[in-house]
Amino acid sequence: MFPSLKNINPPLPSQPANFSPSLSARSSQATTSQTAQIGEPLTLASSIAHSHNVAGIKTMGNPNFSIKPSQEGDMPRCAEIMSTAFSSEGIGPLIFGPHDAASWAKTAAVHWRAHTEHVSAFPSCPFAIKCVHTDPDSGEETIVATAEWAIYDRERTAEEWVVDPYTNRCEYVEPEADREQAMAILGPVVATRQNFVKGRRYGLLTFMAVDPAWRRQGAATACVRWGMERCRELGIPAYLEATEAGMKTYASMGWERVELGSAAYPPMMWWPEGVERWTE
């Protein structure tokens, strides 16, 4: 689906501005000294592509951040972050409902179902990930951001590639009028991607959101870079649907717009070095 501009750190003055789709809100607590540069790579162990049981991958942007696979018990917190981050987006209230604990519980179940469905068919990488801050004094851990990467590490049949992650299908949206409205927004976006990608191998960034209090500290960049590194290891491109404002920041990370006709959320792709680009 789409990650939001508010989740990504703006580049430092010496860097060109650029971005894509994901979510987060403005934080009055973030400081420039804590902002990670967009171009910083993550120190990632390639073995994570083959295991979901990892202690966490440290990021270079903030030594107290690490990327870990999300567990079922994490999902209510991740749902709260997503609901907050998407509250200003037109589609946010449709797919997340009211900003309350009952809605977060429902959203948690929806996103955990998407996770389990994906990893049952494509088990090499986790679907849902979290960025965790570990307090250097107390050791307390706080989930500060969440993202969902659908890594398609093998070619898919026609029956498979027409089925998007559960979160994008909107079957769970109620009442029916809201479901129809959500599909009117997402349906064309999903169809455009499916008809372009078809059954080819690639990685899809479907959701990303950052707690407003933790913006501009490198969490969003870490979540994006995590998926880019998985794609690099597998030798496949990455894809996302961007907001207009977000396109500049994603572009600074090496993402390129793909001209596939008009779309509510313009598609962008990232190609690892040495990976042959698609010609059609």
C-alpha cells in the first residue's frame, strides 16, 4: 500500500531532499543532532533473511535502535502507532477505525493475519517488523516504529499474484460503505501494481509508521533500509506506492518513480546494484 512522508527523516542540509509512502506524526521532542542521515546503511547480518528468531539488527542512525521481527503480542502497540500516523490521511479512519483500544485490537488481528498468511507462503523473511528503542540506562524497550514488507522471493503463479496482502484487500473494513470507499482508493493502486509486476520476484513495502514522539531520529530510515537490504541479498527490486510529498525523500535513498499512468499514490522502485531491470 503506502508508507508516509511523516515517517522518514528529512535529509541533512548537505544532502538532496527526497522520499515515499509511510506514516508518522510531528514530534516536538526530536532534535537535529539525533537525526540519522538518509544515506547511512544499516549494519545488517545477512542471516536474518533466513531466520525470524533474531535478537535484533542494530542501526547506524541511533545506537539504541534495533530492527526486530514483530511478534503477535507486539501488534496492538504497532496498531496504535499506525492508527496515529494515518489519522490525517483520508483513508486512515476507513482502514483503522476510531483511535481507541478496541480498534487497535481489531487492527492488530488484521495485520497479524497478513503476517502469518505471507510467511506461510514466503517464509524466508518476516513480514511485520518493529524498530525498538532500548534505554541505555534501564534497558527498557519501546516499540517506536513499525513496517510491513512483503518479500516475494520466488516467482508466483497467476492465482498467487492477484492476491495482495490481507491488509490491502480491505475485506475487514466495516461498515460496507467504508469498505467500498477504501477499495475505491486502494483498488486502482493495487491493480496497477499487480498488472505491472505480475508473478515476478520483488519486495513490497506495504505499511510503515513511526510514533510521533520518535520522529526524525532514524527509525523510519531503518525500517526502509531493512527491506532494501533483504532485497539486495535476494537480488530482487523493491516497490512502494508513494505520497507526492514523500517521493523526494525516497528518491534520496535511491528510489525511482515508475510511470504507470495516473495513480493516487505514485509507484516507486529501488534496484540493487547488479540486478537486471525489467524492460516491460
